[in-house]
Amino acid sequence: MQSIRNSILCHVRIGTSPQTGNALRSLSRHLCASTSTNTDQVLDRVVGLVKKFDKIDSSKVTETADFQKDLSLDSLDRVELVMAFEEEFSIEIPEEKADKLTCCADVARYIASEADQKSA
């Protein structure tokens, strides 16, 4: 999304009138809001996927609940969960990155950043 935003802003001619400046600021705000909405949508999908995982009490799942400490997942369970994320989002998460993903918010940020890099 960032690359789309940058492409649009590169092609917009900036005039000297206050009206043009206001329109450009409005466009920039809208594009930035779209990026956060995309991350929010990814986060919602990640939380939903974790809640469906059969070894987790869905009432304990939050954006910041630690997979190991709060949700009591062992290393094998975490591997299965990472595989579920990979399948759901059609991405590959390297093992060294997967070890650093400790909660749903971490996973959503990683997936959103990978999507931004692919679209660049």
C-alpha cells in the first residue's frame, strides 16, 4: 500500500494554491488511513484464525496475548499455528522470523509488512 501511495503522490502535481494543498493533504490522509485499515483487517483475520485453533481457549485470545505464556502453546503448537498463518495468507514465514512472532499483533504487523514489500 505504501508503494501505491508513493506512486500517486509522485504523479500529483502540487500547485501553489491553498485549495490544491488542502486536496493533497486530504488524499495523503486517506491513503494513510487505508494502510491502517489493511493492517486492522489482517489483525482481525489473525485473531480469528487463532481463536479457531483447537488447542486454544478462544476467550483468552487478544491482540497482545502471548502464544506461549498466555495461551499455553508449546513449540509444536506454535509451528502448527505458523503453518496455518502461511496457508491463510499465502506467504512463507522463515523460522527465524516465526520465533519472534509472540502474539497476534506481531503476526499481523509481519504479514502487512510482507504484503507491502511484495507490492513495492
